[in-house]
Amino acid sequence: MFSQDNYLKILNYATSAYKNENSKDIKEYLVHINALAMEIIHSCNNSSLDEEKSNLAISCALLYDILNYTEITYDDLYVQLSAEIADGVESLSQKDIKKSIEMLLTQPYEIQMVKLANFIVIISTKFKDYSDEKKSAYLKEASFILSCLKNSNIYLSNRLEEKIKEYKEI
């Protein structure tokens, strides 16, 4: 299971980091990270992940992209939260796919799970608004990520594989 208190602490931290953004951006961000956290929570429950590992995965899900879109730094996360969270979020925040994979492969499975879940959430929510070209590139990237991280969590790997297959058939 996971700690609801930890969930609220990290969600409040993430939300406050976006206080200088416009309300539309905050709403989109909150919907995304909560959908991502739900994917992780469901996966943690299906995988019988212990509370400590679940809390790390959920925390990183709630902080996904915080380093890319706010003034929060790696050092802030390290000092205010933990080294594990800072390292996990940093590895998830890499925009270059090869660097991202290199970093993610040095992280525990619970961090790698977040990357898989992020692709599931995007395909499930934002994908319909993408151009055909962007969809094609995104599916290629999702397939690459899946091939590299599929052993991190069977439930999420199967789920992402289904989402990719679903959209390739359209």
C-alpha cells in the first residue's frame, strides 16, 4: 500500500511549485500528475509493492516534469524531500531519450515504472489531439521505452503494450 499523508505532502509540494504559472497550465499539470499517480497506485497494488517502494514511485509520479517546468532544482528536491526522490525525478526529467534511458536503468524499478505509466497516461488522455506525425513519433518512442523498461513492472508493461497496439491499429 502507500501513505495518503505522503501523497498529500508531495502533491502540495508539486502544486506550490507551479504557483507562478497560469491557471490553465496548473489544471493540466494537476490532471496529468494525478492520472499518473493513479496508474502507479493501481500498479503498486497489483504488484504488491511495499509501502516504501510505492511511496517513492508515487512521489516521483507527482513530481514528474517539475524540474523542467518550474524553478525547483535537483538540490531543492534533495534537501527538502530525499536523495532517492531527487535522483528519480532527475532521471525522469531528461528530454533526450538516450540519456533518459541511461539514467533510468540505474534507478530502482519503482522509478522506471513511472516512465512506463507516463506513456500510458499520455496515450490515454492527450494522444487524440496530436498530429499524425507526432503520434507516429510518440508511438516509436513509447515502443523503445517499453523495450528498455519492460521488466520493471509486468502490469504496466502489458498495459502500455496494449495502448501502443490499440493506436497502431487506428
